[in-house]
Amino acid sequence: MADSNLAGSPCHGRDEETSARDGFDKIYEVFWLNVFGPKLVESVGRERVLSTPAHLVEELPNGSVLLVLWPTAAGFASDEARVAQARAHVHLRPDLDFDTVLRTLRERSAALVPVEPRFHPDVAPFLSRLPDVFAISERQRKIAELNTFRPPEPEEWLPVALSSDVENPERVLTSYGDLSEGLVAALHTKVPSIMDATPESLTDLDFHFWRENFPERYKRDLIDGHTAPAVGAYLGGILVRRLGGTWVPRQRLEESQVRVGQRVWLPFLRARRYMHSRQSLLDSSLTQFFREAERHRA
């Protein structure tokens, strides 16, 4: 599967319409295991196909030909297997250059070499879940990219709290609770841990919103008017519940704060920036925000 993806199968550089029309009109690639249909075998030449240098060449009852290039699938990306693959391909396609084919195959093998994850510790729980979303052929490259990612330091905090300017703090705090409960009600099926209100719940939310490409998939008025405020209320609630924080409500939602230790944090402002784009879900993750607040709790 990984090798097939790297080779651009099944289109092999053709647009979808051309690929659907022409199908496998010639041998674009050979892999560890291949079955060539009768029509393709006749097009290439049955004698040529049956004389392919390979681990196993077997003519099937319907006129197809089974071609196995290497004894085991596990070794398909080894250099020896790539040399055998290049020889078979050039045998079946004499118009191709062996060195060029082999160089391409070696590049594909290099793309599959495991890369050790070395993610930034503040966002490692979030980033570690992203590679599995990508095709197998892209995962190692994606891990290497994420290893270099360094999230900006959170700016949504103040050294001194703004005093509350609301007439009825209890009613405002109840409205924050309603916003948070609305988020839980909307997402508890897709993100079951949201009901636990833990730091891990924030990471699960990060991954959910990123995987869904939520900021760019849904209408901006829905996000700004409903989702971002609900995320801010939920985030602030976790700072209160898990870090012993205290709400300092303000008339302007983005000025509302949670006091934790010597700092006051602005969860609604963080949520608005967080919901700006898919990239901002990484740059302004909920996971990192909580860890930064936790670090300054004392």
C-alpha cells in the first residue's frame, strides 16, 4: 500500500478521466506482488512477461500472470528488493532506463524509513496523534515535519487581573456553564472524554477539531458566535476544576479571566484565536494552553 501510494497508483500521473478511460493500458509500475490481466499480458508480449526476472512467475488459468518479485513482503523496500524490482520493470518496459528507475525506487524506500518522534513536549500528546491520519507513505515525512514544529508561547494572559465589571457575577458564571454544557452535548459522541473535563479531554478536542478541519469547514458566523465561546467556557472551566482557578467575569467575553496562581488567563480570547484556521489549532492548541497555565500555577 505504501509503495503503491508513493508510485502514484492508480493514476500514475494521469488525470482521473484519462485513468478511468485507459485503465492499465501499459505497465506503469511493478510491485512486490503483481497480477497482470490477459489483455495487458498480450499487449506486452506473453513470452516477455513469462521471462521476467523474478522470485515467482506463474501463468494463471484465465491467461493472467502472477509475478512475485521478492520472497517476502516485509523486505520489499530493501535495496536488494529494489534492484530486483528495477530489473523486472525495465525487462517489461525496455523503453525505461534502469538507473533512473532504481533511483526512483530508492527514493521511495528513503521516504519509508522510520523517523523517531521528537515532538515539543507541550504539544506532544496532540501531535503524536496526527501522523496516523495521513497515508502510510506520508507518515514518516509528516513526523519529521512535526518534529520541527515549535508552538508560539501563549499570549492570552495578564500579570494582574482586571476587576470584574458585571452586575451579577453568578448569572454570568451560569451562562459560562451553559456554554460549556452545550459543547459537551454537541460533541460527547465524537469526543467521549469531553464529559470528563480533564487535560486529556482538551487534547482529544484538539485532535477532533484538527481532523475535522473545523475552522475551515464550518461557517464563520457559527464558529464565532457559538463554537469559539463554548470552547472558551469549557477551557476556562477546566482551569478552574483542575488547577484551582477562579473566574473573573467581564462584560466583554474575551476579557473574562481565570486566575491561576500569579497569572490570570484569558480562555475566551485563546479560543477565538484557536478557531481561526486549521494551522491555528496547532499554534494555539488547548493542550499547550493548559500546560502553560499549569506550569505557572505556583
